[in-house]
Amino acid sequence: MALLEVKNLKVDYPVRGSWLAKRKFLHAVDDVSFTVDHGETVGLVGESGCGKSSIAKALVRLETPASGNIHIAGEDISLLKGRALRKARKKFQMVFQDPYGSLNPRLSIQSTLDEVLSLHTALSKTERFVRMQELMSLVGLDPGQLGRYPHEFSGGQRQRIGIARALAAEPDLLIADEPVSALDVSVQASIINLLKELQKTTRIGLLFIAHDLAVVEHISDRILVMYLGRVVESAKAEELCSRPRHPYSAALLSAVPTLEKRSAGRIKLSGDVPSPLDPPGGCAFHPRCPYATEKCRSCRPELREIAPGHYTACFHASENGIFSCEKI
Ligand code: SF4
């Protein structure tokens, strides 16, 4: 049984119009399914507005799914409420994008960690203090700094505190939503290495969400690529990054600077991501796709297995891929 199993998840947001107009919905996440196993890191990648943060919010139940199921360690949490939801939250914790805004400036680090430990464990006051010191060491911070406040730490250190807070509940699953995008490039690598190390030692499942494929590539076992609320490609990280079968993944990858030349060459996408309020018909990527045909404009491709464990939603992808520099 997978640690996290997401089935046909849909997340909608109501959109205000005039009071006479029919109520409209923005379909932020549209029929998304995937799994994360114990000890596995799954990367979720896509441009801003593709629905990846809405998935994160639905997983930690900051949003209620419009439909679909979310099973964590065998328990369906998609419709839990109140006490049952608070109890289930011990199993899944989130690391937020903003290390500046996600910590309460009025609470010392000790109080921040103690809040979580008091809520999710039965440890005594002394045991909790010992655990806080362990958590500080685990994320590479000096346990002697427990009495300090968030403003006394750098951005990277604050993100380490955010990770310690998430680990305090001893969750099975960590959901990291753009955990390094607010940090300097030099600090990003240290946070990614920390997550990799922690994941190895704790066998925790990790869903790592980012807009930057270069970041996701280095930490993930498997990658899901999203476009306008849907998964358009999924495969093992190495397979997807060496042989992308969807033109969108190929374009994202070709923008990642590497020492070796990518097989797809540089693919420049024209235009912006269309509004999810008025998505294009057929394949949602067709207005930006250099391979679009008449069929792409009228029919929507579903995910299909194109090679073992490699799924793509493109009519014209073949087992050997369709992409070459000459075609662009
Ligand atoms: Fe491009 Fe057509 Fe494939 Fe969509 S289905 S990605 S428009 S080739």
C-alpha cells in the first residue's frame, strides 16, 4: 500500500461575477492521481498557476477537495473534519515556501516547537525539551539557540526551523511547497541536501513542489509535470529528464542550464500559460505547442503509458520521443 494515494483529485475555487451571472468555478486541479511511497521523494513541477500549490493545500486539508480521494497511510482524509482531522494531521506536515512569514515572530523557537510537540505527542515537559534539542541538531542548528526568536536567524536557518517544526510531529509524509524558492541560490543547495539526508534517515515520504525543474531533478525519485491543473507527464526522475516525451516537459528541461547538452536542444515556448478560468479546448497546451495538429485543438489527450512506468498526455509522443532540435 502506498503511503499517499491521491485519486481523481479536483480542487475548484468559486469566482465572483455579477450577482445575476451564473456561479463560475476555476478548476485549479482537474482529475489528478498519483502515489508517494515510504522513503520516496516525488517532485511536482510546473509553472506558477498550474495547480501544484492547490494540491499541497488539499493534501494538508487547508482546502477541501471538490471531489476525489486522498489516502494517507490507508486513511481517507479527504472529508475528515474537526478532531478526526486534527488527529490525522500528525501523519502529514507541511514545509511552507516563506520562511519569513511561516513562523510566529512573537514566539521563541522553543515555544514554536513545543506547541507541535504538546499537540501531537504525550511527552513530558523534560522529554519535550530533550526532543527539541534533538530536532535542532537534526536540522543542523545549535540547540543552544532554542530561546531565540525568528528575526535572529537568516532565511536558510528559518527554513531549517520550519523543517524542524514539521518533523516534530514525526509525520509519515512531508509536503514541501516551494521550500527553497524564497532563498538565495547558495542556501538552496544546503536545504535540499538537508531534506535529502533527513529523508534517507527517517524513510519519510516527501512530496517536493517547485517551479524549477533543475531543483526537482536533483532531489526526486519520480517527477510529475503539471500544466493547467492536470498532470501531463510522470516518470522516474532520470528517465523523464533524459527522455521527456511531452513537449512541455521538454521545454522546461531545455531551459535548465547543464554542462552536457540535453537531447531536446533549446525549446522556446511562445505565449503565457492560459487562464484556468477559460482554458483552451482540446489539449490545453496546444496554443504553445510547436507540434500541435488539428486533433490537438479538438480532443483532449489522456495520460497513457508510453514506456514502462512512463506516462504522458500527448497524442504524438512515441516510445522513442518526438523531439529533436531540427523539428523546432
Ligand atoms: Fe502538443 Fe498535441 Fe501533444 Fe498537446 S497533444 S502536447 S498540442 S503535440
